[in-house]
Amino acid sequence: MNDFARRIDAALPQTQCTRCGYPDCAAYAQAIASGEADINQCPPGGTEGVERLSAITGRPVSPLNPEFGIEGPLTVAIIDESWCIGCTLCIKACPTDAIVGSNKHMHTVIESYCTGCELCIPVCPVDCISLEPVSGSKTGWSAWPDALARQARDRYDARKSRLAREKTEHEARLEAKARAKLADLPAHSLHTDPAVLDRKRAVIEAALARARQRREQASES
């Protein structure tokens, strides 16, 4: 991300709600910087958000585009714990790790970390999540101070790092198992036919080669 895009990103509320049409605030900032997106696509930022972006980009202030939503109060997600089935789908959807719980156990929301992004609502199979306004008549940046935006960005970045680390660790475990199997394939197979074992060996070697290629591509990017 270049400096111009970073300045734009710093002026966004960091709710990571995707309502702007992009996967996160950083992607929206980069789209604005490149001229791909307009500055009036962020409902959480509201009118003041458009004004902030106008000051940075030099583009004229325009009304919030209703196609992307309307400015509203700060909301937090509330889980009806009597209906929660512990499916963990909301946990996976939450961009700031504001939902805690485990498989087949009740989930709950850490309200101070919730950005009101709404991403947990459509994935809930039993409709046990609702949004509760918590800022009274305040909307946009009046309801969402800079300190909360910084906290949300820090938690979002931490979550991305955690997911990347977990993915790397998972792939490393799978690769280790594959190498162990390849080292003594007859002991790890019910088959004794040499032709079948050769085909299995070729499949495992191809999978290991793909894993090595992904690592090399990741290190180059």
C-alpha cells in the first residue's frame, strides 16, 4: 500500500463491514487511491467520513451513496444464547475476533470489540443474532471515535496474522505427514501391488511439489 492509500485507510472507520463493496477497509482505500472507487461508499463513516476523504483526495464532497447503505448509529451484535447451537460460523465471520465460543458450545459477543459490521448475521443458521444500537442519536464518526477505529484495525490485523500463521502451521503438519508416508509407503498402505504404490507415490510427490511451489511464490510476493 502506498502512502496515499495509507492516509485514506487511516481516515476510514475500520469496521471491515464490506458494505463499500470491497473485502476490507484497506482494499477500499486502495481502490479510492487508484480512482476505482468513489469516496461516498462507506456507511459507517457517514457524511463526516466523506468529508474526511474529500480533504485527503481533493475530490468534491458528495452525499453518501444509498446503494451501499445509510449512515446510522453504532450497533453491537447480541447473541440469543438460548437459541445458539454453537456452529462457530459467526466466529469465523467476525473480522475482529469479537465473538468467543467453541464448537457445540454457546457463543457470546465481546461488545467492546464489536464493530457492528453485520457479517455474523447472514451466516447464522438459526437467526439468533441481532444488532442493538448503543450510541443513541449519534451516528457515523460521532458514534465511532478514532480510538475505536484504531482498536478495530489492530484487532483485524491481528486476526489476519493469526489466520495466516494457523494456515502455515496446518500446511506444515500435512506436509510432514506426507513426507513420513512417502518415506515408507508400504507401511502406510493397505495395498501391496507395486503399481498401486507407484501411483500413490506419484500423487504424494506431486502434492509435495505443489506445496513447495506455494511456499516459493509466497516468499517472492
